[in-house]
Amino acid sequence: MANRKYIHWQDDGVEKIPPNEAEDIQAVADMINSMQKAQYNSHRHCYTGTHARTQGIVKGILVVKSDLPKHLKQSMFARGGEYPVVCRYSSEPGDPGLDDRIPQPRGFAMKVFNVSGEMFDSTKTSQDIEFNSTPALDLADAKTTKEIIDLRINYGGNKPELYKKLEARPDTDLQKFRDSVRNTHLESTRQYSQTAYRFGEYVAKYCLVPSSETQKKLYEETVKPEEQESDILSKWLQNFHETHDAEYLLQFQLCENLEDQPVEYAGKVWDPEMYPWQTVATLVVPKQDSFNYELKSFWEDHMRIDPWLGLKSLQPLGSPNRLRRVVYPASSKLRRIMNGRKEVHVSSMDQIP
């Protein structure tokens, strides 16, 4: 793998900003805020525009391998070491009351502490890493995001009509896939970055792979709506973390062909057979209570996950990530205003309840 020709992050064609993208991004930020206000009207509390339902929060250690080959010794993975982390499991839609028995993409976010290097925000010492359970992103670029969010706002309560609109699109399979995902135990769920990032000198996507035998066996445990309750996913997590350690492999998939591995459009999966995943670190989570009410409240009301505050050597790339650079702070700002809470930029595990 060390002898393959990887795309440099500054090569021509890695990023191509289309006309009117800034206008599309601002329109999405405004729509996300309107969705947050609608949820506030239902719950009298303001949540994030997506990943609103917390399924569990755990603390662990990210162990970077010390014997990585040169092409993987990039950014914070240049040297072996251990980093404290706090991680949140979530359901991806923006409804905090979403029934766990409804199949939808699930999320995982990780805040890594004690990170050194040049940051986008020089006052920060943590790196945020976020994942989704589907390898391709249906909100594949800013234009697509504007169109799809608009459809969800207008027809989200009328699925037949929404599907009519989606089936008229060339990306209908990508847009409908979210409703047919396997609804399985979160501890067995592989998670993906979906979008591309700078990886030191190169460009890459990343994923998180459950690696303990106990976690792998849970893959066959799927939600049975007629037998289980609406919070089954968080209950399964609690039961698991009370009695088991968890372990995940953090892997990177390097970009070698921009036509086959687009950066601007995140709706295409990079073929893992042609472009293999390579392990750089292991996430270890010891036994603990995964549903601590104080920690859940602190995360939702005060914390923010945003890779644009982290290392420049892990810069988010492509249209979906340029969108996030505007939407994330706009969403966070509205939450603080409507909930009467201040944002806390957590810099160490000591600040975590």
C-alpha cells in the first residue's frame, strides 16, 4: 500500500467550488434553523438540525499505532500515542423523539483531547471526528442539500408525496436508501465519514469498525418493532456497556483517482476493493454507564462537534463540508439563544461530567 500513488490534498481538481454555492449554503442554514424552531415548538427545547436524538455517550481512549508506514503517519497520527475521547451515539434525523423502531441512519461523534498541531481555531486543543452509518451521503453537495431539505420540510409528513418527488430525481435510490437501512444494535454498526478530509499530505475518508468478537456477534441482532419499545437502541447500548468493553478500528481510505473517488460529490461510495481501508488507530471504551443524564444534558446544551475548529492537517474537504462550516455555527447559535445556554468549548476530559 505504501507504493501506491495517492492524491495530494492540494492537487488540481480536489476541490471545485460551483457557482451560487454560497447562496445555496445560506439557504440551507436558514432551512435548518426553521426545522429547529419547529422542533422547539413541539418540545419547548431546541436541538441540533440533525442527529438530535442521543442514544448514549461514553468515554474512552484512542490508541494510535506506533508502527504505521510512512504514508499513514499523517497529521495527529504521525506518532504513536493515546488520546482521551468522549463519544456520542445518535439517530441522524432532527427529531429527538424519533422512535428507535423506525429504520434510519445512525451517527457517532468523537471529541479527541490533547491534540497538538496548527488549528483552525488556535485556542482549541481537541479534534472532532464525526460519522454516519451509511457510507454515502444523500445530502451529497450544497445544491442537493438545498433541494432535499426543502422537500423534507414540505412533504416530510406525507411520505407517498415525498416519494413521488424523490422518484422524479436522478438520485432517487440514494435519497430513498435511508428508509431501508438495517436497524441493528449500534455497538455492531460500522460508521463512515461519508465526506472527504485532508489527511496530512493526502485526501481520505475514514470509518470506524467494531472489532471485538462480542460486538461482531451483535450484528445479527436487529430491531423487531412488534416486540420492542421505542427506546430499544439506547437500552441495548446501556446493557452492553454495563458489562462489556468495546473496541473499534479507526481506518482511512486514501484517494487515488478523483474521477472514481470524487471529493465534491459525497453521494458516491469509494470502492473498498479498489481503494482498501487501512487501520491507523484503535478506539477502546471500557465498561461504563452509557446514558448518564448529566452528561447527556451537558453535551446537548453546551457542547458542539465541528471539525472546522480542529487541525488544519485534517481539513474538511468538498461541498458538503463547506456547507457544514456555515450551518454548524448557525445551528449552534440558535440553540444557545433559544435554550438560554452558553456554548462551552471543552478542552479537556476534566470538563466533562
